[in-house]
Amino acid sequence: MSRVSYDMRRRAVYPVAQMGQTRGMKRTGPPKVEGAGAGRRLTAWTRRPVASPRARNKKINSPARPLQAPSRHSKIAAVPPFLEVLLMRARVPSLAPFALAFFVAVGHSAAAIAQTPFVPYFGKNNIHYDKFDWHIYKTDHFEIYYYPDLERHLERVAGYAESAYQQVSADLKHDLSFKVPLILFKTHSEFEQENVLPGEAQEGVGAFAESNRDRMLLPIDDPPDLLYGLITHELTHIFEFDIIPQSLIRRSVPLWVNEGLSDYERGLWNPLDLMMVRDAAVADIVPKMSELEGYGNTNNPRLIYNLGHAVFEFIEAKFGKEGIRQFLFSLRKSVIGGGEDAYEEALRMKKDEFDQAFEKYLKDRFKPFRDKERPADYGRDLAPNREKTNFAEALSIAPSPSGDLIAAVTVNRKDREYDIVLLSAKDGSIVRNLTSGFDKDMGFDHIVLLGERWNTVPWVSWSPKGDRIVYLVRTEKERALIIQNVLTKKIEDRIPMKSVDEPESPCFSPDGKTIAFAALRGAVGDIYTVNLDTKEVLNLTNDDFADYGPVYSPDGKYILYNARVSGNQKLFRLDLDTKKKTQLTFGTQDETAAQFIDDHTIVFSSTATDPTVPLESEVAKNGNIFNIWTLDMKTGELRQYTDALGGNLSPVVLNEGQANRIAFVTYYKGEYGIHTLERKEPLHTASTSDFGAPGPIIDFQAPLQHTLVAANKKKKGAFEKMFLEGRPPVNVGVTSNGDVFGGSQVTFGDVLGDQQFNLFAASISQYRTMSLSYVNLARRFQFALQGFSQTQFFYGQQGGYFYDPSITPFISRDLATATRTVRGGTAYGIYPFSRYRRVELSGGIVQLQEEYNDPGLQELATAYQQANFGRQVFNNGTLVPFGVAFVQETTVFREFGPLAGNTMRLAFDIAPKIGNTLSTCGSAAAACSPRASAASGAWATIPTSSTWAATRRCAGTTTSPSSARTSCSPTPSCASRSSKPR
């Protein structure tokens, strides 16, 4: 059974059903809710929770619960269309073995055809937009796969990888006996095109590791220190797979163990992750870890990863690093079988004693924070009330220029998507849902949410007049700016961001003519602007640091933004005239994006504490709490206004004359809310100089430096590094007649998953079925080739049809045994136009032969058939079938099944007569949902549990309620023989 580990970072987190099928992820945001697809990164999720046997050990950075159940997006399914034609036309009812062997390969690529017994579903497409010219570079412990665009980053990443190896190996006292395949991508949009596990690297998945071949896959577009942590996290999973072989385990390793250990090795706490653990400890909602399976009953999957991290810190505090190693190796014996309980063997504690000790450890660790401010101390919660509305929580907020409305990104619990709603700034009542309905109906895949930065940077911005908002959406590979009228809900402009990657945090300029945003180019984050008239995109910062969260000053002369320098998020000011950059905050704390209160005062969140009050290092380490601060840029005076238990994020200004209130997002008991406060007397006052002074900005350096060795580089061959994909299944048995039957399938694939060979073989008695197929998934056009041979037996006891009825009494069943042999080759191709639409092409040549085993009976049957029918009834000859199909699939699934969208497949198949070949009539077919309208298969919302289908006749086509399949009625010329080749 394959095991996968993802790094899910808190990036674009959105509702996607297929996500629910992933297991073992590091999350970076709530999973996307959709029908078949999944924040920006997920399975040891490093980002992106019902388990699938393919995925496991996800490190989740996601602060929100998964919004949807597993999708019905099958990877393997029915017989390919051209083989289905052969089955129907050639009276060969059992081509399924080689058809399935072929289609397992094809279906694994781009979701070709997949359907359940009750709901036709043909799968969405996994598109390869880019062509990668793969090269290999070898280090002491890694085989690094990269393409030329990554050449300038190769030395740095190799150093990170080797440094991470030395750290994890030393901590676990374990070495790997193989070089780890490390597959690199420049950006996340390119990472999503990987073929190792097609479709798994969705926007919420930051990276992943898998156990079949111990491969690591990740994009390198994170800041240097975060990239090093990401590599360390995924490499820890490879060590876990080696220490506890996934093929030998009798029961699964707890999710919190796999992900917690990886985060523990990663090292430092993210302030948002620590916020969740601190909140759980103080709110007394820590589960019993020894009994916790998967995500338990928590509504926040990321919390399980963070608690796992805390568990290993607890073990280190009580037993030292050796205790962690002993626990891991004891767990190995326990899950493989034959060992004692891992808790008793390694820690000398029973499970309940371990749970009690860990809970006490957390309560003691966070005891100093119990008396800090709760959200209720700030007044009423303005976030949508989950008991009175379909919405829950508020993840990011933006106030209107008038201050009477708040645009909030929230969770639509009914549609299972994220929506942007307008709230009253006075009482929190919902004024309007600007994105009601499904995202796909508005022309995009989903609203872009931020991953690793989550709600420390803005997601939405208002125009100066307060009549429009701007936000980012995902459509296919690219993101686009959406400018929407808040009065009419009309989308007034859609600006594709093709020249940059992963744009985020848009902000209107004071004159409304430009929009500033953060984006990547060449895997480096900068601040950009786009002119709304000319659509020209300009890079404003153009440096080597990761820049985020731009906001204009009221006079439009400056832009404030965040930059990650020396391992922390700091505030900078950019003069738009001189392009001069000025650092505004210093020290080792983190700051979020800022907003202007007036022309010289800004408000932001910071993990800083009053520098005049000394704190013990342990207390400071366990705090790291985001609170509301202001900075007077003229005097350098800093003021702290909150002292929260959880965290106060995304501060914005509600303009109410001279008495401006500050609204912000709170976190308590696992939920995000909206609260406000008035700026009265601050809790603390300090100067920026108290936190440090301007000095050299030192970029992150890994412990080990690496120098490239030119001789270790080479171009990857097309079929290089082929390996066996898992253990081949072997089936053996005996029939009731004593015949032995059996079969197996062997699959070889290359390390990138681009090339695949499949060999299928099965037999019963002396009858054999064999097929060999090749699948190429490296380009947008994906294709497969297959050669096959199948011999089956059947009983031809049909006197008067096969032979003279007068001899029927003398023909026993054994004597009437006949064979049907099918040999040939087929080709199949898929070209996706978009995520939802594609064309499928098929063709081949098939030789059919049917005959009795007994030569004498065959001779009698041939003479009888020629005399009475003028031809042989048995099929003997060659077919040359061709097929073309158009598929559209936009179905949105929920736990109970399909909810919206449509599913459609229009196909035409024919085997023309070429020379002496057999032929079949051309046929057109359209498949749609049982609940669909007869025309297109659009899902109908029905208030009962029953389903319906329309039946009609039109232009020679019929729609059957029972099969929901529209098939071509044969023309008069071939109607009498439409079921047989001619």
C-alpha cells in the first residue's frame, strides 16, 4: 500500500473534495471544497482528511477544517471507449482483463473515464501546461531532479538538503542506504503538474514525500529559511518510511506521530501553529493522543499536526532526544507486530499515564498565559453566527472607505466554499453575499486564499469610492484579479496575471487607477502594480527577499509592505518616487501587513512584547502572540493595545470621523471571529530603537554549504530510472471443475512518473490473457499504446444456429466447447482543453477468431452456417476501430453525492470496412447523469431523496432512464446486424 506525505502550508486554502482522499499531510490552509480537485500546499500534508490508501503522513498547516468529503474522482474505472465498442460490436463479452490493465494506466494520468454505478462521472483533467527538460544532479545523499530554470538555485538547494540530512540522521541515529530522489519545481503552479501522484499536488499542497520510491517533491518558491524547513520536514518522512517500512505494517502509524516528528525536526514554531496549541491547552480541548486516529473529532486538522509537534517536545523534555528515538523504534515493532506497547517499552508509561502527563505538560507550559485577554473582553463578535446563518468564522476582513461595512472572507457551510460577504460594522449582520452560488458558475475555480501567511496579510481591498472590491481567483494554471461591483454584484473587470506567478494581497491605489499586489517571478517574491487602463505590470521592489502584503498610504506616495529578512517578517516603506526602501520595524519578532490610521500612523499585528519587561526565555518562546500595535512613523513611537491569549490578526481601520475604531480577527477555542476596540490608552509604549536598529540584512544560511560539481550533472534519459511500482499482486485459485486459474500485473514507471509500462497476464486452464501497454504522461497530450492477446472459452450448444439441430442430442457441453481469441493493438490519447473539458481519441487493429475445439464439429458447423446463412456465424477477421469523444465534467460533490454542475460525454465510434476487414456501423453516444436533463446532464436540485431521468426520442437518439445512456439507433441498412461486425 502506497504511503504519501505532504507539506501543506497555510497558502491558498480552499474547499476541494478530492482533498478528503488524502492522508498524512502538512497543511497550510483549509482544504479547497470542490468536486474533484484540493490551500496552497498538503500529505506529509506540508499543506493540504478522510484517508486514502495512496496518501499518508500529511503535515497540515491549515488552520481550518476540511470543508468537503472525498470526491468521487476515481483513478481507475470502466473499459476505455474503443474497447467498449469492441465488446458490444464483436460479441466479445470479456475483454475486461486487458482493458482494465490498459486503463489503469491511462486513467491514472488525467482522469480519463471514471464513473460509479449510480452517478456517471468522467473525471476532471490534470493538465500539463509546461514542458520540463529534466536533468539530474547527484550529491552524497540525494539525486536532485531539476530543469534549466532551476540551475541558479541548485547549489543553494543542494546545501539545504545535505544540511537537513545531517540534522535528521544525527537526531534519529539512522542513515539511509539509498540516495533520496528530490524532485524540484520552480513554483507551485509548476509543482501541480507533477506525475508521481497525478492530481495530488493541488493548490493546498506545499510538498509531499511518498514511500513507494521514497521520493520528495517540492517547489522552491518559499523564502530561504522556510524552504530549508520544508525540506527538513519532508526528509523526516523519508526517514520515517525507512525506519517503519510501510509495506510491513499491520496497522497504521498515528497521523500525529508522522507529522509531529517532521514538524519537530523542522524546528521553530510558526506563531500561528503555536497559537493553536496554546489555545487548545488553555481551553482544555486536548484529545487523548494515544487514542487519536487520523484527525479525531477536531474541527481543525492542522491542530493535530501541531499537537504532535508538542508531544515530541514533551518526550524530549522528559526523556531527552534518545527517548524520541526509542519511541519511534518501539512503535516500529508495535505496528509491524510482535513488539510491546510502544509507550510502555520506550517510555515506561501506560497509555493513560502518557496522556495525563502530556496534558499536564501543556497546562504547565502555557499556565502563564491563562489570564490574558479573551475575545469577549473586546465586545461582541461581528463574525457570521454559525447558529443563525450558513456562514462560519471570518478569515480576513477589509472595511469600506465609509467604515459602515466590512468585507469578510468566510466559510459557506452550505455550499462548502469560501465566500466574500458584506457585514454591518455596527452589529455584524450579513448585508450581502458577493460570491453567492458556486465559484465555477462565476467563471473561476476558487477564491485565492493565502497559505503560509494565512491571515497575516490582506486578501480583499475596496476601491476609493467604496463601490467596488478587488480579490484574486484561480482559473486553470493562472490567477486573475477580479474587480466586482458591490452594489450590482457584477464582475466589472477580470485581469489575468500571466506574467507573474501566485499573485496575492491586491490593494487599490488612492486614485483607483492602479492595484498593488505581491507575486512571484523566478521563484522570488516582490511587490508589483498593474495599471487598470493599460494592464501594464511593474515590479516595484525587485530584490532577493520575499515581499508581501502591500498597502498604499492615503496620499499615494508610499507603499507599506512586509519582507522576510533574517528569518522574520518586518515592515518596510517604499517611496514610489525615489524607489527608496526604509525598514520600519526591527528585532526578532514578526509583524503582519499594516494599515494606515492617518498619514503618519499605521496599525499592525506583532509578536513583540514590551522590551522594558524582562521575560524568561521559556515564557517568551511559548508566547509569540500576535497583538495589535501602532507605529508613529514620525516619532518612532510604538504602542501595544491588546494582550491576547490566542492571537489578534488582520487589524484594519473603521473610519468613523475622528474616533476611528480598529477591527481585527481573533482566534479562540479553534475559531476565528471579528472584534473591535477604540484607541484609548495603550498597554505599553516603546520606541522602535528598543527593538533594534538598522543594520546589515543577513539572509539565511544553511549549516552546510555546497559547491556544485559539474561532473555530477547530466540530462535525464527518457526511460532512465525505471522501477517496479509496488509488489505485483498474485492471484491463484482452483475452479469447481478443478481447473487452476491465476494472474498478476506488473507496472514499471520512471522516477518522475512520466513513463509507464504495464504487463498483465492471467490464465484459466490452458486459456491465456496477456497485455503489454505503454503510457506517456509527460506532455499536455497524453497517450497510451497497448498490445494484447486473449483466449477464452465458451459453450456453443445452440443447435439450429451454430450447427444442424438434428445432431443436438449428440453434442455434449464439453464437445461444444469453443474458443474466442482476440489479438491486436490499440492507441488512446487525451487532450485537455481545460480542467473541465477534453477530447479523447482512440484507434486500433483487432483480430477476432472463434472456433470449436473439436475439428469435426467445427467442420459441420461451418458447412451448416454457410448453407443456411450464407456466411459464418462465428466472428473471424480483422476490425479497425476508431473513436472520438468530447467530455465535459463540472460536477461538484459533497458527502451525499453530486450537488451541482454537469457531466457529459459525447462519443462517436466506428470500425470502417477497409479491404477485407470486418466493419461495424458508426454509432454516436452521449452519457449523462441519471438526475440530469436529457440534453446536458445538469444536476437538478430535488427536495426528495428520489432521482429521475427524462426519456425522449429525437433525431434517431433515445435516452434511457435506467442506464442514462443515449445511443444511436441503427440505420435501416444495418439495423438487422447492428450488434455484429460485418
